[in-house]
Amino acid sequence: MDFKKIVDTVKSEASDAVEVTKLRSKISKERSAVKANYQKIGEMIFEKYKDGGADEELAAIIDEIKASRAKIKDCNEAINKLKMED
């Protein structure tokens, strides 16, 4: 194999690697967009049914979210209390 063919092969492979990296980046970006939209849907459903009216399965998940939010609030209050003691 002559030097020119080797250089052309290396350039081609490097170009392909760059293109693959760009495509993987686009895939990652789109997956993030899908995840964000799933989250928006979840938040909308939560807000709609947080005070009741959801089916049993959804109501259980909403109760779990409410419990988690309460725990987060308690933890934040404990953090604030500790900071005030210093």
C-alpha cells in the first residue's frame, strides 16, 4: 500500500469517527428532549390529579411524589436549622 492510500484511509476513518461522534451527540440531545417532555407530561398529570380524581395506579404514584416532596421539605428545613446554628 502506498503512502497516499494510507493517508486517504486514515482521513476517511477520522472523518467517519467525527461523523459518528456528531450523530451520537445528536442522539443524546434528542434523548434528553424526550426525557424532558416525559417529565413535563408527568408534571402536568400530577398537577391535574394531585387533589384526587386519578385512577388507583396513578393515585399511588401521586401519593409517593407527595411523600417524597414532604421528605425533601423536611430535609431542607433541617439543613436550614443546622446552618442557623453555626
